[in-house]
Amino acid sequence: NSNSFGNSKVNLTTTYNTTLYTTPSANVALVKSILVSNDSGSSCNIDVTLTDASSNVFSLFKTKAVASNTTTELLTHPLVVEESEVIKVQASDANELHVIASILEIQPREVVT
């Protein structure tokens, strides 16, 4: 099996629903951290969703406030994201939030008989 570490980041310059991370095919991902930094002088809200491989959407954080000029860690425990699942983020105001996810991708070992 092989593992890789990395991060995925977006600068939310719009209020559009924006893909933060998609788990690659034949992988499972362990999201260790989702940091949201607000570099503006006003509070801003963020929505975070998980879309599964069947296009079902699940809310992870709804209207989560991020105070002005602060950084907030959204996760208190690691989040498992399965193959082809997508984490999306959406800001209530444009040009205020930056989002960075720290991720461990795990490719399960293939058993050959």
C-alpha cells in the first residue's frame, strides 16, 4: 500500500460553492485538519459539505461563523473521505476566507493470489 501527505487549499474569492478536495480513485483520505482563515475586517460564515460518489450531499458545517482576522480549525477529529467523495466550501462573503485542508491519502494494498 502507499500513502501520501498533502494539502488542498482555496481562496474563496466568490460566494460560489467551491471544491476543496476530491478523493482520488482507489484511495481513501484522512482529513486531519480544515483551517479557515478570515483576513478581512468583518465576520464571515462558511458552509462545508461532503458529496458522496452517488451525488448525495451531506452538510458538515452550516453557517459556521469565522470572526474577522482569525483562523478557525473546523475539525476536532480526523474525517474519513472515501473514494470519489468531494468536500466543498462556500463563503457568505467573497474575498474574505482562505481554506486549507491537511490530508493523508491511503491506497489500500491490493491482495494478489
